[in-house]
Amino acid sequence: MPSLKDLKTRIESVKSTRKITKAMQMVAAAKLRRAQDAAEMSRPYTEKFNAVMGKLAESVGDAENAPRLLAGTGSDQTHLLVVMTAERGLCGGFNGNIAKLAKVRADELKGQGKTVKILTVGKKGRDALRRDYGDLLIDHIDMTEVKHVGYNDAKAIAEDLLARFEDGQFDVATIFFSRFENVITQVPTAQQVVPASYERADDDAKAGGSTVYDYEPDEQAILADLLPRGVATQIFSALLENGASEQGARMSAMDNATRNAGEMIDKLTIQYNRTRQAVITNELIEIISGAEAL
Amino acid sequence: MADTVQFDLVSPERRLASGPVTQVLIPGAEGDMVAMPDHAPVITSLRPGILRMDGPDGSDEYVVTGGFAEISADGITVLAERSLHRGDVTQAHYDEMLGEAREAYEKAQTVFENEPGPVDDAAKVLADMVAVGDHINLDPALGKD
């Protein structure tokens, strides 16, 4: 049975833990709002971009001399998994879920006899994958210094990726990130970026009489210009989704932690009071039995 | 014929401008073009330059560094990789953009030593960037190291 002093110290320590988790939750809530705003701001660009790419892909995609970024290398032997996670922990299952999805995919590909390479963005993903897949990790992109994800960060990652593609280091690249649904739900998602897969204009648009566009300079040149941008755009929106997801996950994780700490304090306080009462009773018994003995 | 057409200028990070315009001057890759209502559908890539929009409430200018524009019956959409309101461009911004163009040019010179194509493209981007500086009265020379 712990002594009264022990219990008191424990209650104090749980109380200060609760203060910390509460503060983290509130910080995460504020950051979440900003991250969500950023994700929302980028949406018009991404949507428009994908729409135009869909149109372009439709008109050029099947041509024999379509760019390799769209048509692929003709092989799918080497897969590059780009695992994008957070730089910090304490955000529930956020990092773990992304890593798990990547692991499942890596095992699946290895089972099919493909070569798998892993590129990690964000420290936590690297830590999670290093033990089991250490030999597959080819590089790591550090985002510790990045406070607010900007388009340039995404562009840098995309350029790195494209340089490797040009170099023939991989045939297919897939990015792993967490799509933000709401504060409670974040869905780990895998999305293929190279070769690009754009949704062809849907049937509604076709039925509505698809517009025939003029292209300046020409379709091929525009496509060659846009495909690398497309990779950057996809990575950028993945980074933003990830940012919002991370804060959302942290917020709910810290909310849970705060609640648990509260429950623990209640339990400990009851135990403390009971123990105190037991001590008092004990002393009374001693006094009474002492008096009776006289 | 409609007097105005819906115009949107968006960058990956935010929507910069949106509203009805009577005409837009777009710095297309193959030369400036003015898009007015009922323009034929065109998709063009952009070069670094000044984008001017004339609307019912007066005109406005933005500096764009690249991207592309889609002109359709629904409206004109410019997707700029990086874009700033002309008034917001400081010498520091301009130096940064110019520095990037210069870097890209130097990189192209070393990477594509025997291929004139990419080097010429990078040189053109750099020249366009210098021209932008002249246009908005910022000194391209200051950007040099």
C-alpha cells in the first residue's frame, strides 16, 4: 500500500502531465485550423490543374511518343515508395498507420518479385521503417526546418524524385500520406505519381460536348512542361493533407490523454482519501485500545 | 456578346484574384496575348511576365513566373506557379526570382552541354525575367552576385 506522501506526489505528477497534454491539444487545434486553411487554399489550383491534365492526357496519352512521365517506362520492375510522415510523434496512430500501409505494400511488391526502394520524408516514417526495411531505404528528406509547408518544399521533393526517375532508378513511384477527413478520421492513402495517372474527363463532361482546345505551343510541349509540375502539385497537396491530418490526430490523441489523466487523478484522489481515513481510524483504534488497557 | 468573363488567378498556395474582367493580357510562352470574352478555347503555357487584367473596377497587374492558362467558354483561369501582385514585388523578391532563373540557366549550361534546346529555354526564361524587372522598375543588375 503506497503511503500518503507517495500518493500525493503521484497526483501532482499526473496533474502536471494533464497540463502539458491540455496545452498540446490547444496548440494542435490552433495549428489544425491553419493547416486546414492552407489545404483549402490550394484546392482550386489542384482541382483546375487535374482537370486540365485530364484533358491533355486524353488527347495525348495514347500516342506512341507520349512522355515517359505519363506513359511509364514500359516496365514496372522497380517501385519507389515515398513515405511521407510527420517529424514529431505524440499524434496517435498517425505515423504508424502510414508506415503500416507502406509496409503492407512493400511486402506485397516483394512477394511479386519486384524491387522495392523507399524514400522517406519526415523523421518518424524513417524510424518506423528502418528496422524491418533498412536495406530498402535509399534516402531521407528532412523537413525539420520547415515550419510552414510551401510549394517550394514540394517542388524540391518533386525535383529530387524526377532526377531519380530520369536516372532510371525506378519505374513506378507511389506516395504514402494521410488524407484528412475530419479531426477524428485520417485515412492513410497511397497514390501513384509516376507514371502520372489522371482521371480522364468523365462522361458528363463528354456528353456536354467536350471543348476542343487550341494549344500553345503544342500539346506535347505543354504536357512536357506540365507533367513535372503535376508531380509537384500532387506532392504539395499530399504534404498539406498530411499537415492537417497530423494536427488532427495530435489533437484527438491529446484530448484522450487529457481525459485519461483526469480519470487517473480522480482515482488516485479517492485512493488518497481512503488511505488518509484508514490512517485516522487506525490512530483512533490505537488511542481507544490504549485507554481501555489502563 | 458578353461584356465580361470570369477570371481566376490561382497559385498552389492561394487564390490571388477572382472576378469578372473585360480583358486579360496573358504573357504566353509564344508571346503576349489578350483574352477577351468569347475567346476561342486555348491552353497555353506562360513565360515570366506581367499579367494585366482589366475589369469593370479598373485594372490590376500581377507578376507571374510561369505556369499555364486555360481559356474556355466558362472563363479564364491562370494557374501560376508563383505570382505576386505587382505592388507587392520588392527588390528582394525580384532578386530571388532572378537568382533562380540565373541558377537554372547555369545548371542547364553544365548539364546539357551539347544540347542547345534546354539551354536556350533557360536563357529565354532569364531574359524574360530581366525584362520583367525593367517593366516594374526594379534593377536586374542588383541581383547579380
